[in-house]
Amino acid sequence: MSMRIGIWGLGESGVGAALLAAAKGYEVVAVGEKPPATLASQEGRRAGALLNGALGMPPPRDYAQMLLGAGLSWKVTPDPVPYLLSCDVVVRSPGVPPSHPGLQALLQAGKEVISDLEWGWRHFPAEKTLILITGTVGKSSTTAFLTHILRTAGKAAIAAGNIGYSFCLALLEHPEATHFVVEASSFQLWDTKTLKPHIGIITNLSPNHLDWHGSLEAYMAAKLSFVERLGPEDHLIYDGDSGLLRKALEAQAVRAQQWIYRQAYEPPCHAWIENNKLICDMNKPEDYHRYEVSYEGTPLDATPERKNSLAAAISANLLSIRRKDLQRGLQTLEKLPHRLEPVATIQGVFYINDSKSTTVDSAWYALDSFQGPVIWIAGGKDKGNDYGPLRGIVQARVKAVILIGDEVYRLQEAFKDVVPQMRRAHSMEEAVRLAHEVAQPGDVVLLSPACASFDWYRSYEERGEAYIKSVQALARELDEKPNPPSAPAP
């Protein structure tokens, strides 16, 4: 008798898990609160299109047709538990939190509930390589950078996971792939049980998603859950500048080989930035290369995202990528959309879209990227953020804050005594107009919310698109053709 696999959620991850289960001969029970649809507005899918397929990711597709094509049906219901109780294993959507009553009911009934990453790993071919990338800030960029570098060097690499392409679907659709570069969110990691990457990358760690996990300790435990399963044959790469991450790792018995990167050289360190160059020295010349690659002329020249390339460089070194292939990969990179993305220059004012900034750390990096006066558009769904670390840089760089979203009280309290102006907007269009009213030539209008988008928008990508459209509307209203997108010197 075949195992019955329950699929809870009919989005990208759920459909991928269902199709993989069907292909492996399992009986599938698929349920969700919403019907399957085509998600044409996903961050990773748009990124894949902009990168001209450089990440190996497909265009948006019709999930309903994919399920029907595999002979699968589904049930749309507000209460999936009765349908899932008959299943041996339940693969939950990343959107189902640990505290969900339905999930608790399944666990109390003795059902095994896992994420799509765990389900994919249980069917991962032994001869292939898994590189797992997690952290608070920089996951998507590091995933995109490393995948592009590997593909540039001739490796059959695929980007998958939280970047927008189901890990399970990638396994099913790319049997030729040898390297899977998987972005993992804390939502996907907290209930993994056997997931054990060959290379694990943790980009940094700071408080995030506390409303979802319930505490900082639970969030950190989810992020680091795979570390204890790594053995001496595996590799762990992490940001040595992240104090919270270092402290968390020191409290664990890490058996994997450890590789550390930093903004500037400070031992122990295996990759760092010096004179606008990427330096990677593994201190084992008999096994690995020494990389010394210039950022000049690359899309990462003098940007905060250079640091994410350090993790990618160490991974490339471990995978025997040559220096010239790393250099070529960096030169041909295209940055992900909605991350420090120049939109337009209007009347001498620079408009920058950093909607991907959903954390305090990422907002800090964005604000630190510009020396000129900044009009900062911030706010959204507050995730229990501590805005204290931003006070110094806001006082130094920001001339006005434009607040967006439904939850603005904590932002108001955090900065009301350190910025000259603070105004509330009730739409993105109003936010751009208010920013225009206070901006002078040479100023930067920066959308870098430091919050999730789920109060006004379905995703940070939708929020970023709303900002872009609002800026374009402002240009039309002023009867000014926006200059080609540009950005002030950092």
C-alpha cells in the first residue's frame, strides 16, 4: 500500500511538493485555503527573467494546469485538517506557522509535518551537490550571485527555494543539474529533520519574524537547525562580522569545516574586501585557489552587496571554480530587482527602490549607501523590529521620513527626536508626492521599508512596483521625462 502524502497549500512550494510526490508514486491529497493560480508577480521569477535565464529558473506557469497534467486534484477549504488526518506525511506551506491550530492538531494526532525543503531533501540524489543559503539579510543576492558564477564556469547549477522556484520542482524538472543552490527561509527550516547540505551559508543573523516564530530564540534555532547535522566532510560559511551569529554558533558543537568572511580583514578570515577587491584565501594552497578579483567595472562596484559575493567566492573556491571564471561571473552579474534599484532622476533628485529591505539590517545598509541627504520612505508590517540600531545613521543621513503602512507608531517613536521632518502617507502615491515636496536637487528618495509588505501589498515586489509606478506618474505630472535610471555615488 502506497504512502499517502498530504500537501497543505497550493502555491509554488505546495505544487512542487505535490508533483514530486506524484512522480515518486505516492498517493497525494492536496488542500489549500486558496486555489492554485499563476503567480506572475514573484520576486525570483522576475529576477530569473531579468537575468535571462542565468539562474536556470522557468517563467511563471499555471499551477492548476500543472496539477491536472499530473492527474492530481485538490480541495479548497478553510479547514484542511480533516483531509490531512488520513495522510502519513504532511508537507506544509511555508506560510503555516508553528502556532497554527491546524498544525498543532495534526501533531497531536501523531502526524509527521515537514516543509517542502525537507521533502525535497528526502528525494535528493546522492551524487548531486546541495548548497543551502540562509540568514536574515542577503540570502537572495548570495543565491543569485553563486548560481550565476557556477553557471558561468560551466556547472549545471540551478537556483531554487525561497528565491521563487520550488526546490521539489527543480529536482523534478532538472535531472541534469549537478548543483542546487537553495535559498532557505526560517519558515522553511524550522521543522526540517534530516536536511544536510554539503555547503551551508549563513549570511548574518539579526532579530526578524519574531511575530511568526514567537521569540528571537525560536527564530535563531530555525535558522541554525541544519548546522548540528553537518559532519566533518561538510562546509559551513558564515559572516564573521555578525555578532549574534557568532555567539549562536559558539554555543553549538559545529563539526563542519568552518569558513569565515568579513567586510575587512580580521582573523580568522578567509574572504574580505580590500581596495575595492575581493580577496579569498583559504590558507590551504594545496587544496584551494587564492582569489584576488577587482570589483571595478562590475555591478557590485562600491555597493553594500559586495559582501554577499564573499560568501559566493568561498563556495566557488570549495567547488574548484577558477579565478578567471569568478571574475567573468562578477562582471556579468545583474542585481536582483527591488534591491537598491535606481528608478529615475527627476529634477536632480534620485529615486531608489529598495523594497526588498524588510529588516532593520537591510535598511541600515541601504541608508549607508548614500552620502547625500536622504528622504526615507519606511514602514509596513512591523515584525517586532528593534529600530534602535538605525538611530545613529538616520540622524546622520536622513532629512525626512515618510511613513507608510498600517503600523507606524513604533517607527514614529523611534525617530521623532532625530529627524527634522516626519510625515504620514496613506498610499504609495502620496508617499512619493510628500517626498517630492521636501526634496532638493542632489537628495535621494529611498524606499527602504525595514518592514514586511503584508499590510498594503501581497509581496515586497508588489510594493516595489507600486513605488516605481508612483515615481513614473510624478515624472509625467511634472511634464519631465525621467533621466535614465542612475544613482548618486555611494
